Amino acid sequence: MKVEMPGQIRSGSLGWECPSNIALIKYWGKKPGQIPMNPSLSMTLQEARTRTNINYSFVPGKNEKDLRFRFDGKEAPAFGERIRKFLEDIEPHLPLLSHTSLEIDSGNNFPHSSGIASSASAMGALALCLVQMEEEILGSMERDLFFRKASFIARLGSGSASRSIYTHYALWGRSDRWEHSSDEYAIPVKDFNDDFLDIRDSILVVDSAPKKISSSAGHMLMETNSFAEARYDQARENLDQLHTAMKEGDWQGFINIVEEEALTLHAMMMTGRPGSMLMQPGTLSILQIIRKYRQETGRRLGFSLDAGANVHLLYAGVDAGEVESFISSELVRYCEDGRVIRDHTGQGPKKMGDDKEN
Ligand code: DP6
């Protein structure tokens, strides 16, 4: 599409805060161009957020695009390089970028390597800033389109980031169940039972060391994994079943699928060539104790895992008191320095200077 560039110099300053998310149906395996091999569905978090501010200066006719990137107030050349490459990649979708100098300031309110996906919140926040910049320069966009474009741009930075744009739950990837779903952006998932409005996610930090394999390397290993096709079929089936469970308020069905997804993700990593084991002995102990506690008490709780050793303990907000006691008495001992990060279903991104969330 040909975009009409304005004739005048424009400059401005704006910011967005964007949360991370935890995938319930996992994205693991992709095609070139950040196209997922299967649809994924995630829960948006609330507390774990990246806050990004940009100062932009758009000078038409001048092919100059300086970039300055600071993380936590300091110059961050390694991150900066990744951002530079990302900006180049998205230029066809945001043509203003070829005439725009940017100063980007970013920071997380959660620790690195804590088992919380920081690329999701970081790329989400940056994408929202860039699409708002485009809106300020070219004129306003319809709200749904604004968030869809932000999700599309975020996906090109990191697949899971496409899902961080929406409140509560989001789906990324084409599925016949959702007419407007797409492999190129995520959409909000709204038809779920009220029981799933308040889900807590206590992240049990077993090991805070940086990841042994990057997600990108992990996705690539799926190309040679003998179980890949079966996994993609399983993800599609699990998505249908999870959606049904969420609509019907079927907690048992929900947790069975979420746990299967977590274990399959690790099974895929273990059976890769080369294979990797990202769980630690403490991870397995926690998983077993969670299942035993559930069996004994019938309480609504279960686990998810990311590509690492830390455990996301998911439970219903109404049971928070009892589950907190369970965490303190039985699980904290497996956590590094007793670290547990408490989060819950979130309201989505927030524009700086705006009280309203997405
Ligand atoms: C295990 O989104 O980090 O968290 O697209 O290469 O940046 P890239 O990968 P990324 O992969 C996320 C993998 C996961 C599962 C998920 O979030 O769906």
C-alpha cells in the first residue's frame, strides 16, 4: 500500500507499558517470516511489564534515521543492535521509519531471567509506541486496527509478543474456531467463563540463570524433530479443547490441557537434535507436589512451564489464601533464595499518561 508522507517535520514524545504473557497453548516451531506452525493461546499478565518511551523526529525527504537505545537508563549496545535490525525489518510496514530518528528508553519492572518472557513485553511495548507514532504523524486509526497493527509489528520482533497486546487472553495463529484469527497477528479471546477472569500465576523461580538455549534456536530445532508433525496436530486439538473448557468453566479440563502443553514443550526440547533438558530436579519435585496436593485437596490449581526451569503455578483467585500457604509450606524450599514472583490475569497494555488500559 502506498502511504502519503506528510510534508512537514514532526516530532514528539510518547510511551507505552506492555505486560508479558504466559502461553497456555504453546508456540514452538515456526516458518520463515515469523509464521507459527500452530496457533497459540496465552494469558496476559499484569505485574510483569516493560515500560518504553520514545522521542521521535520525522524529517520528510531526509533519509536519516539515527537510533539511540537505553535500557534502565543506560546505553545498551547489544539490545540496541537487535532493535536496529527489527526497525529495518519492519520498515516496509511503517515506511515513516526511513525518515525518522528515534531515542528509545526502555525498562522492565521485573528481573531478567526470572522465567518471565521479557521479549514479549519489550517488543509489545515498542510496537505500540511505533504504531502510535505513525498515528500521530499520519492521522488516527480505528482502535481495533491500531491494536491489530501493533500485534502484527510486535510479532515480527518476537512471536509471543503479538499476544501481549490484549487484556486477559489472546490467540495468535489461524484457527477455524475464530473467524478473524491470523498467523500474522493475535486477536483477543473474550468468550470464556467468569471463573477464568481472575487466575493467579505465582512464578516459582527454581533457577534464575540465563536461558541455555534461545527461543529462536529452539524453534529451529523443531525442523528436525521426529515428533514435530504430531506436536502441531496436538496443539490444534488442545486449543479446541482448552477453548471449550474455558467457555464451560471446566477447570479440570483446562488444567489437564495446560499441563500437557507444558510437558510437551519440554518433551520437544528433550527430543531435539541436540536435545536439551531445561528442567532442574527442583522443577520436577514441584510438579509432583502440585499434582499430589491437587489430588488430595481437589483445589483448582495446576502448572505451566516456559522454556526454562521455573514453574508457573496457576490457580483460581478465590483460593489464593490456601494456595499461598501451600506455596510457603511446600514449594518455596525448591526456589532459588525462596523467590516467588506473584502475578495474575492482566488488563493489557497502557498508554503512558492515560489511566485507561487497553
Ligand atoms: C516457549 O516468542 O520467544 O515461550 O518468535 O523467536 O522471538 P521468537 O520466540 P518466542 O517463543 C516463545 C516460546 C515459548 C512459548 C510461547 O510463548 O508460546
